[in-house]
Amino acid sequence: MKSSQPPFPSSHLDSTSDTDSDDHEHGPRLTVTQEDQLKVESQVAEIYRCLVGIPLHRQSVALELWRDKHIEYLTKGLNQLGHTFQVLDANRPWLCYWILHSFAVLGEEVDSELESRVVDFLSRCQDKEGGYAGGPGQMPHLATTYAAVNTLVNLGTQKALSSINREGIYKFLLEMKDSSGAFRMHHAGEVDARSCYCAISVASLLKIIDDDLVRGIGDYIASCQTYEGGIGGEPHSEAHGGYTFCGLASMILIDEVEKLDMASLIGWVASRQGIELGFQGRANKLVDGCYSFWQGAALVLAQKLLPLAEKVSEEQSSIHAIRDYSDIGIEFMRRGNQTGLLFHHLALQQYIILCSQILEGGFRDKPGKFRDYYHTCYCLSGLSLCQYSMRDGDLKPSPSDILGPYSNLLEPVHPLYNVVLDKFFLANEFFSKNSF
Ligand SMILES: CC(C)=CCC/C(C)=C/CC/C(C)=C/COP(=O)(O)OP(=O)(O)O
Ligand SMILES: [Zn+2]
């Protein structure tokens, strides 16, 4: 059980910002003490010691990413979007996202006729009062709103971006706001760290994020961090990779990371990478390809946060000057890797390519399971994160950070939202020019 002590006592905080009331006067407080740094470094070093003995197959042809096969599988899914998948009838924006995001990460453009069909379909899922439902005529829901918005941002055209009713979404988000400060998934729905992330990610991407949406979330998410170090879905639930990503990404987007115990969060996530080389979602469970993103992204985010290796200069840490929530996503991408690797990025690529990749196209949880679009989306997203996890500025990743041939290189994704990076920049510009 989590103690009532704040995870970072005030002595752990940057001396320029030691009160709660002036966060946005001084910017975020992302520094940690020497003691925290040593703790994380020794935990990560221990995990590395366990993984280095495992031989990696750096030269094997089997390490190739079977792009054409993946595109074939994804194209088949796109052609079925209109008329099958009844079993996923309340999840159709998710299918659009999983398939189109996979396309985007593979660097494939969709043709304008298909783009038009997707935008028109998502417009039919958009509630006239605001928010996106799982299908036309259903009730709006935060998860499908997140999936629809991410799909449209990944498409990135004027038609796609202008189809989003930002004012309606803002009203919908306010209606979903619970007295705890967290969000309900839908009217009378459940409240958890995932709903907070869906709401905050959408609000941040669309640049409609403000104090009324943010108030109370930081305390709610901090109360979901468990004694293990990871974040659970709700207070007192078991730490889980999916919710850990949601909680940490939300905390960054609302500039309240200092409310989390980052040293124990990093230790917990890093310990979830096991001898199979992939990540498990929680302690004592089996590894699964989709956690390459949920757990991998949490560590990629942490790598940009903590100045563990050396103190970041004021110039490098431009995020310290932020006063506006809606610029956090863009400022965050200006930060380089502050810590070195917090996970074994080559080992994870090996799990994804050798264990999750299916040669007929698509990705799966693990050998013995069937492929599906969810795992295809999150395995590709995780693979991209690995490849760019050591990237310096805008330079292409070094060949030594890519397992297999360099032609495996994917498009970079924004680790806070999981949309492709160039489309994130386009959307950021589009929504900066267009007030709602
Ligand atoms: C943006 C968004 C909607 C995020 C969702 C994040 C996410 C993946 C949450 C995990 C949910 C969960 C409890 C899975 C456990 O499944 P399990 O018991 O089948 O799997 P396990 O054995 O691997 O824990
Ligand atoms: Zn999975």
C-alpha cells in the first residue's frame, strides 16, 4: 500500500520551485537528488547484468522486418473496416487507429480516396454534442475519442484535422470530469488512470487543455502509484504497464511529474523486461509484445525526464520555461535522452522481430497466439521507440541501435501520444493557428 508521504519530500525538489502553488510560475520540477539517481542507476545496472549474457542474433536474416507482408495484412484489414468486425462493433475507431497508425509507422501513405472514407466514417461516429463513439449512433466514449483523434492526426490532412469538433470535445471532456479530478470513460462510466490519459492526451493534441480540465488529475494519478513503483488503474489496484504509461504520460502533459516517485517507477518498469527479452505487463505474468510500447514508452519518457547522467543545462531543459500546457508536447520533443538507456533496446527489438512478428504479416502477443491489429500497432510502435531511443536531436538513429538490417528503420512516434512525429508537428501547427 502506498504511504501517505509525498514520494519526493520537498528536500528532493529543485530549490527554485519548492511550493505547490507556483508550479507554472517556475515551470516543472524535474530534478532529482543524487540519492535518487544512484538508486535508479544501480537498479538499471542490475537488470542489464541479467540481460547481457543473452546472445543477440545481430547478423541473422531472420531479423528482417517483413514490411510488404505487414502492409498486405493491414490493407486487408482496411478493406474490411466497413462491413466486418461485428464483434468489435463498439471499437471501430480503435480499428481505424491500430491499422492506420501501423501504416504510418511503416512510412506508408494512404491514398486520398481511402482517407476520405475514414474521415467520413469517423465523422459519423462523432456525437453532435461532442466526442467520438465506438460506432455511428452509439454514446461518446473517451477511449474511442482518443482513437479517433489519433487516427485523424496521423492522416494529417486539412480535411482530417478540420473534421474534429474541438469545441464539442472540450464540452464532452468537462462533462466527463469527476469530482475526484479524474475522468469518467463515458456518462456514468468508470474512472481510472486510462480515462485520465485519454482525456488529457486528446486535450493536449487539440490544444484545448486548460486548468479546468487539469485540476485534480495529478493527485488522483499519484494515488494510483503502488508500493511496487508502477501505477495501477485505480487507487489500491495492482501496478500494470498499461496504466503506468497512462499515468506517467498524463503527469508529463499536466506538468506534475514531481508527484510521482520516479525512482521506484523506473525500477519497477525496468524490472519487467525479462530473460525472454520482451516486457511483461505486471509482476509474475508472461511477456507480451504489446508491452513493448506500454512499458517501453514509459522508460523512453523517463529517459527524457531525469537528469541522471549529468545536470541538464537551462538551455537544454527548455521545458522548464513552459507556462502553457498546450506546448508541453512540443517542448518535450526538444529534450534529448538525459539518462542513457533505461532498458535493453536491442533485446526488445529481438523479442518483437523474432517472437511477435508473423512472417505472413502482422504481430502477436507471443508465439502460439494469433496475430491481431492491436498487437501489430503496439509492436510496431514499440519497435520504433527502441530504434530512436538513443537518437541525438534530428539525426537518423545510428546503425548500432537498429537490430537487423538498417532497412528495418521505422518512422519515429511521439511517445506521449503515440502518433507519428511529423504528423504531430503538422497538427500542432494546424491547431495553433485555429482557435476553437
Ligand atoms: C490508451 C489506453 C486505452 C490505454 C490502455 C492501457 C492498457 C493496455 C491497460 C491494460 C489493461 C489491463 C488490466 C490488462 C490486463 O490484461 P491481462 O490480464 O489479459 O494481461 P496481463 O496478464 O499481461 O496483465
Ligand atoms: Zn498484449
